[in-house]
Amino acid sequence: MVPRRGLCGGPDPVALIEIDLYGDLMIAASMADEERLSFDRIDEVLRVVRRQRGGAEGPGELDG
């Protein structure tokens, strides 16, 4: 049997963070009155901060 990548080195910290964020989204969705979460609400739950580069209009750069 070939060991799977990542199983010998302990828990994957990125995977644990992703699981935690997914849980936060699930809680927010279960508490929401609307059928779907808006993109703004998802950003709020995930604590996404958008900032503009160089003052130009357009999509913001993620700053986490």
C-alpha cells in the first residue's frame, strides 16, 4: 500500500483553515432569511477585505 501524500506529516494547516471557513459559511447560510447568501455577505463571513490598487476603478485586490 502506498501512503497518501500529507498523511505522514500531520494535519494540513491549509485544509484545516478551509474547513473552518466552510463551517462559517454553513452557519451563515443556515441563519439567513434569504434563499442564497449575497456575494457581499459571503465576503463578510469570510472576512474578505477589498482594496483598490492605484486608485483605478475595477475589481479590488484581495487582502487577507
